[in-house]
Amino acid sequence: SQKDLVLELIKDVVKELSEAGIKREELENAKKQVIVEMTLSRDNTVSLMNGNAKAVMFYGKIISFEETIKSIQAVTIEAINETVKKYINIDNMSIAMSGKR
């Protein structure tokens, strides 16, 4: 069935991710994408204010754009892959699906 196919595909992707980790190119592309989206959202006052409000709620202060960029750029592939191995486990995973039976 389609449900079984989807579940197998999800299991395959999670297994590959947990065993092989992500590739350096994938990490660099993700960093670029996040930075571009953040840069574009700076032109929107509502988005900027929402970001400032979230920063104050979570960190107790407004975090500068430059500080955020430095934090993103500081993420290493080793840290990501260590986190993946620690927290992503196909044997301890729940999946919720919706749709017609």
C-alpha cells in the first residue's frame, strides 16, 4: 500500500541520516539558505519585530543580526552529525500520518 511505501521511505532516509550523517555541502547550503531568508526578512518590519520579540522571550535580550550570522556560521558538521547520532534513532521513533485509508 501507499502507506507502507511511505513508511519504508521514511525509515530508509532516517537510517541513512543516522548512519552516514549529513554532507558538508548540505550543511553549507542550509546555512546559506537560512542567512538569505534572514537577510530578506530584515526588510519586513513585522518580521523584524517578531524576531526581536522571540529573542527577548528565549534569551532575555535582542540578538543582533551579525551575532546570529556568526552563530549560524559557527555550526560544524561534526556537531550536527554528533547530534543526529545521539537523538535520531529509527528504533525509538514515532510517526503520525494523516490521509485516506
